[in-house]
Amino acid sequence: MSPQILGKGVYVPIPTFFKDNEELDLETLEKHLSFLSNTGIAGIIFQGSTGEAIHLSDEERITLIETGKKFLSKSDPSIKIIAGAGAPSARGTIKLCKDAAKAGADYVMVLPPSYYLNRVNKASITAFFTRVGDESPLPVIIYNYPGVCQGVDVDVATLAELSHHPNIAGVKGTDGNIGKVGYLAEHTSADEFTLLAGSCDFLLPALTVGAVGCVPGLGNIAPRSIVKLQQYWDQGKLEEASALQKKLVKPDDALNRWYGLSGLKGGMDEVLGYGGPLRNPLQRCTKKESQHVAEGLQPAWTIEQQLQKEAGAQ
């Protein structure tokens, strides 16, 4: 197995927490890291799309990783730190990768280029990720998310080709394409390239065709529940896995899609007691909207509380 392999499991993309004046709220970050510690998750993603990466300065990115590294080294050293490091150019991306390495991250997650859309093609995407892979001090995870990249969707042939790069460790597929996961499982090596579903609402289907984990926004509320779903799959308990998967679909939709990132933080405010503001132009949900999200989360939160009790009894 390659020494840079990411491996299977649940990798939670956390929000960036802010005070009312939009300064970083590191105290709440540590509170959330404490909530996620020792839940069985494999890793945490800092400053991804959920983390308002495009609203952060380079210095703030470093501060967040350093704070997370220091806290997790004591609370749960098994958790891998993945840093979002996408920038419009390869040069800018490599700079963020180097910053992340110095701050203590273990991996970086990188979006494909998309700003100059009429010049984005297989050749430019391959050249971009090849150079980033060559020069990044950390293993690179490709973040395929057409929704934030003007529709740029890295095709399976390009991903399969890039999987052979010794410093490209895997892909997070937020395109929701189960067929693509199956193709990649057939045409890449699991010992070199980790396939992650981009959401937990299709985790079980993705696992059946070759994914080995996921990056779920719902993991901010129900990490143990999603870990349990993957454990059922690993244990061959398909009936239990299917039943749990069905219960997580609506909560996942509620948290991530009803009101976007504002809804995620609003739902966290209602359920966990913290979430807080976003950076302008993003606006907080109304109390009614946040409560609506919380209602949608209840099936997952009920399961999560039961799993918390079971863990406490062990």
C-alpha cells in the first residue's frame, strides 16, 4: 500500500466559525472538534466549501489548521487533517499546499481550475493537477464539485489517469455520479487512490460500487450515525445498512440543501447550541428557518443520541 493512501472512513467537512464581527471564533472551533473527537470518524476537512474557504485569508487558513492540529493531537490523534487548498492557478494552489503542510495538515483537497471556463479542458486539468501533485508537500485529493466550479466535471478518463500520480491520493465526488464511482473502482487501484462519496445520502450505493467512505456535511451533527452505516456495510449487515441509509437521507438534505450553508449553521445552532454567523454576503437563517432545519434533522439526531449513550456505557 502506498504510504500516502488516505484510506476508508468518514471525513467530516467542518464549517469555519466566526464571531459577530466576522473574526475567527477559535473557541467554538475547539468545541466542535471536541464533539467530533472519538466518534470513529477518520478525518476532518478544514476550509473546504463548507468551511467558507473563499472567504478566508491565507493567514486565517494557517491559523485554523494550527489550532485544529494542536487540539486534535490531544483529543483524538487518530483523526487526519485535510486542508482545502484550491486556488485559480496551480502556483497559488501549491502555495496553499505548502502553507497547509507547515501548519500541520496531513492531506490537501483541491478543486479543478474553472475561472477561465472556455480554456478548461482535459489537457489543462491534467496539467494543473500534475503540477500540483509534483510540487505539493502533502498528498492531494481531487475535489470534483461541478456546483462550485461553473459546471466543470472532471471526467472518469482524466481521474483514472491522474490516479497513477504518486502524490494524488484520491477523489471526493460531489457530483453524485454513482456510475463514475463504479468506473473508477474498476479502473484505479484501491491501494493508491481513495474513492469518497461527496455526501452521505448516497453513501451505501457508493459503497456497493467501490467507494470506501464519504465526506458528509451531516457528519457535523451525526458523525457516529454515518460511521455506523459504514460499519454495517463492512460487517456485511446490508439490511441494517439500508435501513439506516434511508433514515439519513432527509436529514442530509435538510442540513445541506434547504438553505445552503446558512442552513447548516442554523441547524447546528438549534441542535448543538453553536454555529454562529457567516461572512458577508452569506446571511444567517431566520429563527423559523433554523427550526425548520432542526426538525428535518431529528431522525438523525435521535439515532446519534442513542449511539452517544451506547458509547458512554462502554
